[in-house]
Amino acid sequence: MIPKTIIKPPRLKQGDRVGVVAPASPFDMDAFEKGIKAIESMGFRAAVPEELFERNGFLAGSDSHRAHLVQRFFADPTLRGIICARGGYGSVRILSLLDFNHLRQKPKVFVGFSDISVLLNTVYARSGLVTFHGPMITALGESGKSGRDALRDVISGDRPTVLTAREGIVLRPGRRRGCRR
């Protein structure tokens, strides 16, 4: 389902607060701490709630707990963006607990990948909010300067990001033409 109206969240600025959520699995604390230092080195202030560290077996807290944290961070006017701590498993379990109309009314930069992809795609499909497939907190510490710079450019740059492949591989030669609906 393609939303009728696409909403682009406001770009982040240096000094903005970015909330950290864990909608899926718990995370390694060493990788988490390195990632927090990385996001702060990019010029943002990390907002890390104490309840982020809850565990429920192989999940980062109960389904309602994880959904509530995502919902609460979208509602928080002091946060300009949200980045996921880690993927893993569990995002699909909170989809029915989210109020997508509420998320639509409070657009923010929302970043993640892996298991978080189902959440990113559903947020877009149900609310029209553009989301960002990008490194999470536990990956940022190891991503290197070029990875951090690329993320910062996408979520806070003043120019559109253009992605180009160094080398393309032709899977099926020929010409194609697309159509608009």
C-alpha cells in the first residue's frame, strides 16, 4: 500500500536530541556504548531512557513495553529523531500496538535496519512517514568515519543524497521503460 501523502521528517541539526529505542532484541553493552559515543561525535545528543535496558527472554522487554517506548519517543517534543539500538527479532510483534496516525502527526527521523525493516516499512505504508534504513547504535561504533558521515549527511544534510554504484552488474541486458500510476 502506497500512502497518499508522503511526509518527510525535519532534518536533524547539530545539537539535536536523538532518542534510542530497542523495538526488537536486547543488545551488547560494549557495542552500545561505542555507538552512543559515535552518535555524539556526529554532533547529536543521545537520549537513553533507563527502561531501554529491560529484557524479556530474547526480546528487549515485553511487546507492550517496546511499543510504548517507540510511541512515547515519537510524542516527545524534545526529541528530533529516533535511532534503534539493535535489530534481531521482535519488531513484527509490536506492529499491532502502534498508533500510526499518531506517528504521522509527530514526524521524526527514524533509523534502523535488519529486523527493524518491517517496522520502517510499516510506518511508511501506514502513516506516509519517510523512514531511514541505516546503521543502528550497536553498529555505529564500528562503522568508521565514512559510515557515520554518510548517515549524518542523509539525516541532516541540506542537499538530496545521491547514491551511485561504483560498478554495475548487468543481470539481463536490454532496455526497460517504467510507467507511473
